Amino acid sequence: MSSVEVIINALAELEKDIDNLNLKIEEMKKRMMIYSNEQIENLKQQTISIANEEAKKIVDIAKKEAEDESALIAKDADKRLLDIKENIDSSLDRAVDNIVNMVLKETGSSYQEQRNNTSKADEIVSKKARNSSRKESQKKDE
């Protein structure tokens, strides 16, 4: 074999080695892309998980604050309702007293009017007694 043939054979071998290296490089590029995509997906899932945990914490805090505020509002409403009930009860007694006084002050010329007035006064006094007992019953229930 001549030296030219040896060089040509060597060059042919070198070209095959270069082609093999190019194939290996392409294969490695593909593997790196697959690995990169897998890592990107893993990081994406981790990021979503962390974001969901943080969002849950924020929602839980907001829910707790809303529940606390709601409890305060309910407590205030109950207090105001109790005040209103007390005002109604005290006003009711005064209203009944005023009506009784008005009825008793009315003067009637006939016996029937006097009898009606007495009947009305008795009815009002009876209602006042029922209201007082109801008020006492409500206080016991509270």
C-alpha cells in the first residue's frame, strides 16, 4: 500500500469517526432537551404547589379575620337588640299608664259610659299585668 492510500484510508477513518461523533452529539442534544423539559415541568409543578399553599394561607387568614369581624358585628347587634327590647318594655309601661290616666280622666254623663270606662280601665290594668308577667318571664329566659 502506498502512502497515498494510507492517507486516504486514514482520512476515511477520520471522517467515519467525525460522523459517529456528530451522531453522538445529536443524541446527547436530544437527551439534554428531554432532561431539560422534565426539569422545567418539575419546577413548574413545585412552583404551582408553593403558590397554592401560599394562596391557601392567605385565604385562611382572610377567612379568620372575616369570622372575627362577623362575631363582633353579631355581638354588637345582640347588644343593640337588647337595648331596643328594654326601651320597648319601659315605653310600654309608660304608654299603658298614660292610656289608663286618659281613660280615667274622661267624664261621661251616662251610666253606660261610666261602665264602659270602668270596663276599659279594668282591661288596660289586666293588659298591664300580663305585660309585666311576660317581661318577668323574658328576663328569666335570658
